[in-house]
Amino acid sequence: MYKLIRPLIFKASSDPENMHRAMMGLLHMVGNVKPLSYIERAMFDFTDERLSQNIWGINFKNPVGLAGGFDKQAEALPGFANLGFGFLEIGTITRHAQPGNPRPRIFRLENDHALINRMGFNNEGADAVAARLNSTLLLSRNKVPIGINIGKSKITELNKAAGDYLYSFEKLYEFGDYFVVNVSSPNTPGLRQLQDKSYLTDILSGLNNYRGSQKIRKPVLVKTAVDLALPAIDDLLQVCSDQHIDGLIISNTTLSRDGLITKTNEAGGLSGQPLRKKSTEYIKHVRGRVPGLPIIGVGGIFSAADAYEKIKAGASLIQIYTGLIYEGPGLVKKINQGLVKFLERDGFKDISEAVGVDAW
Ligand SMILES: Cc1cc2nc3c(=O)[nH]c(=O)nc-3n(C[C@H](O)[C@H](O)[C@H](O)COP(=O)(O)O)c2cc1C
């Protein structure tokens, strides 16, 4: 159904950000009106015990999550939860409110089933999002685990980045089930340098000190990109191990334009199908190096087969962004139904048995 109307939707919104705003508005509305909420859930929800896992002490009813950047500031969580997601990640949130880059800043590459974006962490800042979460989460009865993705504000210098991350972490700590340190978006100048050993150690040790002082120790993950060369990945893994990091998200968007059909000079991060294979290979590599570290796999997932590929490569959970734009809101259910069929076909009793069977 969505595929039939997709050309109309794409045509009506030549700036994809308008379509995104409309979709967010709709999900916000549906998620907050009880009868509509029931209908949405009845249409999209799917439950099967074989898909559930407990990771970091958190129950995930299925492995399909909303990727960072879609609901940056927690505006439509109940609406997204009703689509059947196993978890939702909000952010990237920065210490300071900031407008992001000038529009247009999202571009569709339809022939490649891809997007390029250079949003630049547009968000209202940690204080405003904390206030919203305070009211939303108390009201939400259809609770799914919430990840909170934090980043550096544009105005903060690199050598002060650790203080920025710590500020947002402290402000948002009570609201998140897990946290993500985003050091891999290509659209904040210098951000990716924070993947270097000394910067990253600084950031993570600050967060560690804080969570050590709290009653509940919440999981902290690092989100990385496939553009890192192999020796740099090993350095990053070493820092993560030294700093007791609980997991990795692989991958953010890429700066590479390899293999694109569409000719484009737009700057920004590429997501969608051209990223799929590379992110799967990167997951296999990391899983081989640190078999016990949970990975959230993301990049070019448009079907159950794509999700299963990431899970077999070593991802315990997966996330979608661009696939949702091209395949529509039914994608979450389609992936979960398809995963159950793959588990049955391959003789796995549950999803955790399939994790990493293809890793190197
Ligand atoms: C428009 C857009 C905005 C994004 N914003 C963020 C963000 O704020 N923080 C983040 O960690 N990732 C962000 N991402 C990256 C996605 O979370 C994901 O890592 C990437 O798009 C690859 O997955 P996909 O191929 O399913 O889209 C963004 C992606 C897109 C397309």
C-alpha cells in the first residue's frame, strides 16, 4: 500500500524535511489520541516470544529499533511505539539548543534507495528535551526501552567536548534505558576526531564517573561509522574496553559515495542501501574482535532478510531509518514476521541463537 502512494508522497514533498515534519506531526497526534492509538497498534504491532531478548538487564520484545535522528527530541514516542518497535532511540541531543545547517539538508537518491543528510544536530538542547521526557514518559503506557543519543554542540570546542557530553548525560540520565555517545556524525565539524583515543577516553571516563555515582548503572554505547580504517577501529575498541563501554552501534552514515547510480555533489552523510554491505562487514569484523560486546546493527535495512543478515553478522539488535522512508511504517512488522520465519527455517529456537553465526 505504502509503495503505491510513495511516488505521490515523494512528489508532494520536494524537500524531504517537510514530509518528515508531517509524519512526525501525524505520529504525535495518533500516539496521543487513545482510539487512534489502539487502531495504530492493532494494525502494526506483532509479538512473538522468540524475538524477545534481555540485554544489559533490559527486556526488548523484538530486535527492531528506531535509529537515532528520526525523533531527535522525543516528539512522538507513543506513536512510534505503536508501530511495533522493540526500542526507540532519540537524539542526537546536544547541551546547547542549535538550529542545525541551513535547509535544504536532506536529499533523496531514489534510484539508490538512499538519502544524503547534513542536518547538523538541529535540536532544542538537553534541558528542553529533559522537560519533554518528564511529561511524555510518565504518560506513556505502551513503554518500550528508550535510548538517548548525545553529541557535541557546534559551538563547543573539541577540547571541551567531554563537558558537553557530561552535561547532557546528567540532565537526561533518569529518562534513558541506555545512552549513546555519538562521535561519528559527519555534519558537525571535527566531531569524528572525538573517536581518537585521548578525546574519547576523556568523554567516556567523565560519563563513567557520573554513572558510578548513581543508584542504577545505565549502559553506555558508542556509535561509530564505517569510514574508520581498521587500525583506528582497534584503537576505538581498546578505549571502549578500557572504559567498560557496554556496546557499539554500527553504523552512522558514510562520507563515501562509492557505487552510487545518482550523480550528486551534495555534502553530508549517505544512508540506505549503499551502506548496507559495508556496515554488515564492519559488524562481522568487530564481533570477531570482541565477541561478548553487544552490537546494534544499522545501515541499509529495508527487509527481514537485511535485518537477519545484520543479526547473523553479530548484531543483537538492529535499527532502521532510511528503510522506513522508502518502505513505510509497515516495515517494522514485516521485519519481525520475516525474522520468525527465518528462525524457523534455520532451526534456531530464538533470536539470540542466530546472533553472530556468520561473524568472522
Ligand atoms: C536525516 C537523517 C538524520 C540523522 N540524524 C542522526 C542523528 O542525529 N544522530 C545519529 O546518531 N544518527 C543520525 N542519523 C543516522 C542514522 O541513525 C543511521 O545510523 C544511518 O542513517 C544508517 O541507517 P539507515 O541506512 O537505516 O538510514 C541520521 C540519518 C538520517 C538519514
